[in-house]
Amino acid sequence: MANKEYQGINDCDFFVFVFPGGKGANVEFEIATALGKPIYIFDTTDQVKNPEKTSTFYLMSHVHSFHGTVDAFKDYLINEVSRKDFHSVSDK
């Protein structure tokens, strides 16, 4: 199962992370970071930008966080994806 999860992250153009995540979510986040994938966080707690309560890795330049409704996040993500040409962070 882990190999399939890794392959999914490897094959994706960007990674969506629902915060707080479940078991293994931060591992997937860090794999996406190591692979240079843009990351979009749906912050359900409005705490991602608070490094005293979360990880400073969430504040990296390739990480984009959003707090709001699921529908608003969907619209935000569609807008972001439609206006970007995705290349890994390491390609830039």
C-alpha cells in the first residue's frame, strides 16, 4: 500500500493536504515536498499559519493554505490549477 501511495504522490501535478490530516498525512506532505510538488492545504482549523501549534514546513514557499468552506476551497483550487503550468519546485 505504501508503494502505491508514494507512486500516487510521485505521479501527481500537485498535492492536496487536508489539515489536520490523519495517520501518515505528514509523511505524504513531506514526500510531496521532497519531490518538489506544489502543495495546497485545506486548513479546517485555521491553524496552519500558526507555527507555535503546527509545523514550520507548512509555511514554505511551495505550500499554499486556504481556510474556508469546502466549496470555496474547491473554487480556489480550480482557479489556482487553471492558471498555472505545473513543474516541480526543483525544475524552477
